[in-house]
Amino acid sequence: MRVDFKTIPNDSRVWIYQSDRDLTESEKVIIDNKTSSFLDGWKAHGNDLECSYSIIYNRFIVIAVNENFNPIGGCSIDYSLQLINDISDSIKLNLLNRLIVNYKIDNEIKSTSLNHLKNKIKDGTFSSETVIFNTTVNTKGELLNNFETDIGSSWLSKFL
């Protein structure tokens, strides 16, 4: 059962899928239609899931599940990946590319490949204070508090 993203508890589990560019309005309509339809019928072991989604900064699709309502299983997670693959195919954009990093400079969000990011750190273009988006957060609370973080506080700090 789909609920408003604002009301889903902060300890809800989240999965974040990212784009390397801003989503267009028509792409967001496709994402909304497909995701809403999917979440309305999403179940785990035959039980309804309290779930939601949000598009953040026109770049990130966040799917959330309140596991206190009903726990989610591996098969249900696989179904959500099928949804993301379907969306990716429909809008011709790879939302499962884990080798891109979105970052913020002067309140503008940009993306780069992981290899280019490492080079930008080495050559001093990026510092430990450069803000990146941490797509590895696990809960809505972490999303709210730790999604935007500086490189020095992230797993990328090992490249500093």
C-alpha cells in the first residue's frame, strides 16, 4: 500500500537510483505512472508493503518501505529492480549505473564518473569539503540527514 513519502517513518528502508542528468518533466510523468502502479500492488510473501517513493532534486528516485509494517523479502526487492530496469528502458537512461557520482558545486548538481572523480580529487579540483550525494544510505532518516555529505565524510575519503 502506497503512502505519502512525508509520512513514511524515518526508519523505513530506502533504495536510491540516480541519473547522470536532470530528469525531464515527461520522464518524471513516466516514472510516476510506473512507480505508482508498481507500489500500489507491491507485496512481500503475499502481504501488502507500506511503501512510497520520491524524486529528489530531479536526479534521484528513492523507494522506501516501512519494514515495521511488513518485512520485505529478496524476491520483492528483485521486483523493484525490474521496475527500475523497466523505467530505464522507457526513458532511455541507465538508473542503475553505480559508477557515477553526483556532486554539488555552487548549488548546482552535476555528475561525473567515479574514475574522473578520483582524478579531480588527486589534481585538487575537488577537496574534502566538496559535497556529494551518498546513495548508500539505508533508511529515510539517513537520507534526510546524510544524503548530502562532503567527500571527507564519505566512503570516497580514501581517495583524498
